[in-house]
Amino acid sequence: YQAGDIQGMAGPRLDFVPAELMAPGEISFTSDPQLGKAVITANSWQEMCDRAALYFTVRKPKIMGPSSTYAQTMYNLFTNAEFRAGKIASNETFKKIDIPVFPT
């Protein structure tokens, strides 16, 4: 298996995302996976979850080589009813959500 190479971001800009950063380069299995960042503005937790779900649906990293399941995993997190209700602790998120085996 070879890691993909991030070229940038694809998809439409969203008015509720005033800042975004995606570090280009090889996806590393040993480095911090949270090198990409987006500031999502909202008036409530529910609105933030809705906007995050939309963001991870329409904005995706452009990757040369094998794709990532990160965006789908984040979509699954922000649309999870227990997470949205505040019933999942941050250290439990990946035990409670569906992590896809293959990119969608």
C-alpha cells in the first residue's frame, strides 16, 4: 500500500467557512492526521453539525493515489444522533461511528 499525495482542496467555497488550510504533500501514517483545518461558523451546535456535514460532502482533498475515507468518516460523525446530542465523549467517537473501509 502506498500513501496518497494531497494536491489541495476541491469543491465549492462555502460562505460559512471563513478560513481553511490543507497542507499539501504525502499522507503519512506516522504524522499527525489533523493537518487540515477549517473554521466553520454557526449560531448553534446543531447548525454547526449540519454545516460540517455539508462541508465534508462538498469539499474534499484532491489526492493523487489511494483516496482517503476521512471526509466520509467526519460526515458520519456530524450526522450521528448521539454525537449531535452530546452523548459521545471525544475519546469515544471512533468506537461509536461507522468508519468506511473504502472511499465513497
